[in-house]
Amino acid sequence: MKYGYFDEAGREYVITRPDTPEPWANYLGSPEYGAIISNQAGGYSFVRSGANGRLLRYRFNSVPADQAGRYIYVRDRESGDYWSGSWQPVGKPLDLYRSECRHGLSYTVISSSYSGISTETLYLVPLGKTYEVWRLKIRNEGDRKRTVSVFGCAEFTNDSNYEQDAVNLQYTQFVTRTCFHRNRVLQLHNEFCRRNADGSNGEERFFGLSGAPVSSWCGDREEFIGPYRSYENPIAVERGDCGNVPNYGGNSAGVLQADLDLEPGEERQLCFVLGVHPDAEAEKILSEYEDPHCIETQWEELKDFWEEKLCRFSVHTPDENFNHMVNTWNAYQCFITFIWSRAASFTYCGLRNGLGFRDTVQDIQGILHLVPEMALERIRFMFSGQTFFGAGLPLIGFHHEPGHVKLPGEPGYDYDPYRADDALWLFPTVAQYIGESGNIRFLDEVIPFADHGEADVYEHLRRAVRFSLEHSGAHGLPVGLYADWNDCLRMGEQGESVFVAFQLYQAMQILLDFARIRNDLDTVSELEEQSRKLRKTLNDVCWQGDRYLRGIRESGEMVGSRDDPEANLWLNPQSWSVISGCADEERAQNALETVHLRLNTEYGAVIMDPPYREHAFDGARMQLFLPSIKENGSVFSQAQGWLILAESLMGHGNRAYEYYRECSPAEQNDRAEIRRLEPYVHGQFVEGPQSPHKGRAHVHWLTGTASTVMVACVRGILGIRPTAEGVLIQPSVPSDWKEFTIDKFYRGKRLHITVKNPNGAQGGPVRIALNGETLPDSLVPFGQLENENELVVTMPGVEPTK
Ligand code: GLC
């Protein structure tokens, strides 16, 4: 079933059927003022922190679903009939009520049409502002005069800490009140505490209206809704009058009513504005929206802001869905994960007050091909979360103070122990950053460690490698510590992780490149020796003829061994054996073939198989989950990105594309009833074949899948791999892509790349003509670029050996 379509020109996803299987969401604003909104206008807002700056309430995982929200009600004053500007919460019958939701880049437009009245509500946070605007256009589509009332409604939290607001009712129910001034409801919180000279304690919220006088208002949720009613039928709307009631100690809300007379064809515009500002500022903000053009200009600014970022990389391939994802939606999701980390969605309630090390370092990769300069600050920040001894801190708090952080094991430290993989993610991220930006001097930049001391980036990286080498087990592979990438796999202090071993191998190859550039010969010879040893162990001890193991336990027992009754084949070691460059051609072919035979499903490859039921060991915590769910054998979506990349690096364009399509949200646009999640964003995982809900996806928006699949598309399928010297171009595409184009901004230059594939190749060597001159190999040296460049890349049709 299909609920909407991609509007490429507008970079919008248009939901034409409002009864989507789940609320389909979008993000507004920035970390200074952020909001999440569904196609039913459900969702919440927050200032800086989803956990501690919560302004609007949202009842997660509740019934009725997806409430509260940014609701606008319309009531016909003649008939008494009323509805909402989004289908829910009133939920008029869909044969009478038409609705469309356009999720765009940081804005959402929801329109309705019912009984001769149409509405269009634009929701956005203007660029650089710390409040949100709901711009309503309401129009009489009929040929007789209509009298209507419009109600805008926001349910405030009573405490900006989400958890307190939800559970500490003996306190939070008694600390706020609301009042009304001219065109706005004000909510005051702990009113007589912490006041500055102006009488403000910085916690005043307002909900105001511009564009029409307020005819009545309400500041009390219960008064608005009425006893034993809900947002579907609030008593104040039914009655057509909000009663001008404040809240004193109970649940605060902001509700504003405007009565409008609409001549045939007449349209009116109102703006509701919501934010955390003292009254005088609220007054000023609201007055700006008396000018009807103000919001329109702000909307244009927002669109320009995104266009300027996304236009830096765009593709035109024969596959429209691929284009939608790479050009707009996957890219946008990468920005959202980069900006919001795992802070706030309909699944994450906002309680994680910091940046997960691996998650964030991975997220950065998703935007590097667009805005390397924007990534730099965050890369620095992550390095400052690395300890003097080279490990990454599992979580870097928002109030991180490099040089003063308590470490795992020290008194006062209150998060997880070290994990084996965190700092190793820095290597591909830094290499990609340098490739995109050309800023090789970044390696010399001095950055403090989390606990004490400082060093240049090169030394930070050396210590990360050393940390892994010093924490190795009986076979010389890195130990698993608290977990590796897989949060549920605890190999322990002595048990070894094959996935981390491949990461370490990759890290050493990247560091070797840097060491050679810097002529650091001691490091070069040490790394050559260590990589040789590691590679030998991986291939001698961990290779089983058709697969690599997942790990070796302290007892010497193998995890992911062919004879295990359960979990005898794991996806990540196979893809990473290729990505790291550790597997030779034959093993790489073999391992990937085993994956295809054993793990692939119509929704991608499962993370391992069979799922644990009876034979899990102590550290295999995925057994907590049902088979085919999450880490226990689902199609874990992030891992699809690595598989696509691995197949691409092998030149297996058809396979890479097959996996891409299986996991691409856009590909399932017409199977939304199965996938359920937004068809324009990746989720964390998809239920595997042993679940009765095979194909159902979960944990929308904030997931490492976004960046990993993005990297797989850009560096893998499209084969655009910038290095310090220039851009290496090595596409690996389905053999029926006969021609496609890529437009890329690269260090201030423009590249217009046409890839020709007359013989239906799926990878292999290419011939490149740069501005008419044939290059000797597949590297386009930066020094040879003009400001504008025409590149013709010809795939000559050499098939991979398989
Ligand atoms: C989740 C976590 C991520 C972890 C993955 C696998 O996506 O956010 O950090 O690597 O699960 O366990």
C-alpha cells in the first residue's frame, strides 16, 4: 500500500493518505530550538535538550497514538461542526475529509479540505530563531459566506525535564500557572524563584497569535478538553468558546481562539507562535508576524539554507528512488543524525544527555561529501573525548570539559566501561575528511585528551591503535571489552572480537598512509609489522573455508563457527574483511557468497543466523530479544551499508545494488503497510524471517544506518572516493545503468561527471577524460582541476572474476 510520493523538485515527501501505519515524522529547527512533528501534527518541542528543555508534551507509545501535538481546530459557527487542520485528532471520515502533508527540509505543510473550507498550515522554526511558527491559511472554497472559529492549541510541560514532568506529579502539578496578555497565553514556571533584575527566571513560555484578534483563550488543559474527553472532542471547541480560563497549579496549555468571517473565495492568514521567552520579547516576536510576508521570507531562507548544502552532491541515475534518497532524503537524514545524534525522536525520549562516541563519529561520515567544513568542529570535539591512553569515551556529555573528565573505573564516572571499537571509527572519518577537504594539516592540530594532556591528531590516532594493540587476547586479536559495535556482544576482558580486529587492520592501513606522508619511518615499520601479524592471525585462525568467525571467547571457544547450532554465520566480519582490505580476493569472494546464500532476505541480509534461542553464551545479550529482532538476527539496517560497500569494493555492482534496493526505504514506498516506518528514512532494524512481522522496520530517523548507507552509495556504488591527492572514481553499478551523471562540489571546484557504461559493466577499471584530456588512471588529481570541470568516465566492461 502506498500513502504518498516523492516530489523531487520540491525536495518534499507528500503524504496523500493521512492514515499512515505509524505517525510519519519530520524535524524542525536546530539544537537551539528543536521540534519533531508528525503528519498528524503530533510531536513535541524542546530548547537545547530533548530531556531537559522539553516545552511541549508528547505521550510516547500511548493510546491514542501520537498525542499531543500542534493542533489547529476549525469550527463552523453556523452548524457547530468542527474538525482539525490535520486529520487527527478529530479524525473526520476520510470520504468527506481530504488531507495532504508535505514534509520538506525542516518544514512541514499540512493541508485539509472539509465542508467547503480549506486550510494549509506551515510549521517551521525560522533559521537562527528559538521559537516556532504555525502559519495557517484558511480559505472559503464555497460560494456563500462562512463564519468559523479557529483554535490553536499547545500542551505545555510543567517541568522542562521530561522525566520529572511525566512521573513526579506530586511536584510538577503545582509549579506552573498561565495568564493572558492581549494576544498570547503565558506560562510561568517556579515564578518566584531564580528571577533576574527584569523579573524573569528564563522559564517563561508563550503561545501567541498574529493576524487576527483573540476572541477567547484558555490556559488550562482540563478546562479546554473537559472531563472524560480527549483531543478528539475538546469541550471548548465543541462549545465554540474557550472561557478565558487560566491554569493555577494544574496542567498548563495555550489555546487561542480567533473568530473569522470568510466571504466566498476569501483567504485569511494567521500565525501562531510558540517559544520560551519573557513576555516583552514575546510581544516583539509576535508583532513581526503582523506582516504577512515575514513568514514567507523566512520559509524561503530555510529552503535556500538546505539547497546550498544539498546541491553540493547530486546524482541523476536511471533509478529515481536512488536519486531521491541520495540527493535529498538520505542526505537530510544524515544531517539530522549529525545534528541531533540520538537525542529526540518518537522512540528516543531525549534522556541521553551526550553524544555516543561511535554513533557520532559514524554520523559525521554522512555529511562529509557535502560540508566537510561543518564536520570539522565535531571531529575535533570527538578527539577531545579520547583518553590519554587512546580509548574513546563511550559517551561524551553535552557539558564535556576536555582535560577534566572522569574515566571508566574512576570514582564519579557514571556510564559504561570502555568498549573495544569506539576510537577506531575515527580513522575512516578522518581519512574521508582529509579526502574531501584537502586539509592534511589537520593531522598537526593539537587537541586535548578527555582526561589530561594533549597531542596532535596524528598522535591521537597512534594512541588509538596502541590502545587496541595493548588490549589484545590470547591470539593477538583485540579484546571485546564491554562491547564492540554490537552493543549486545560482550566478549569481555580476554575474549577477542574479529570485527574489531578488522577495524584495527583498517585503522592501521589509514595510519600507515599518514605515517608515510609524514615520513615517520619508525611508525611505518611498526605498523607494517603489526598489520602483517594481525592479517595472518585473522586468516589463519579466524577463517573457516567460507566465512570468518565473529570472535573467540576467553575459553577459546569460537563464536560464529560453522558447526555452532546457532549464530554460526555473522554478517559484519564478512563485509569488514573486505572493507578493511584484509581478505584476499578468493576469501572475499567466498565470504560474500556465503552471506548471499545464507543471510540474504528480500529486506536485506540478517545480522547473524540462526538467532539465539537455546545456545547463547553469557555475553550474548541479544538473546534477550526475540529471534529476528534487533541484534538477535534481524536485518540490522546499518550493517546493510557495510555490505553494499563491500560488494562495491569488489566491483560487484549488481549485488551491491540488490542489497541497496532491499533495504532502501524509498523502494518500499508501495509496501508501507509492511515496513510501517516513513518511506523516506532509514530505521535501525527490520524484522527478519523468523518474525511473523517480517519486513516491519523500527526506530526511525536517529540511526547510524543513515550515514553508513550514504557512504555506501557515494563511495561504494557511485565510487566517488576523495583522497588527499584528488578524487578517485571507481563506480560499481548495476550493469543496466548505461549512463548517469554526478554533480559534485569539491574543495571549491565543480565537477560534472558523466559515467558511461556502454558494455553493461558492473565495476572494474575505468577510463577518465578530464576536460577532454585522458588521465593515466582513475585518480583525478586536485591540482589539475579548473573551477568548472567536465569529466567523462567510461566503464570499459571488464567483468569481475566471479
Ligand atoms: C544501535 C546503537 C549503536 C550500536 C548498534 C548495534 O544502533 O546506537 O551504537 O552500534 O545499535 O548494537
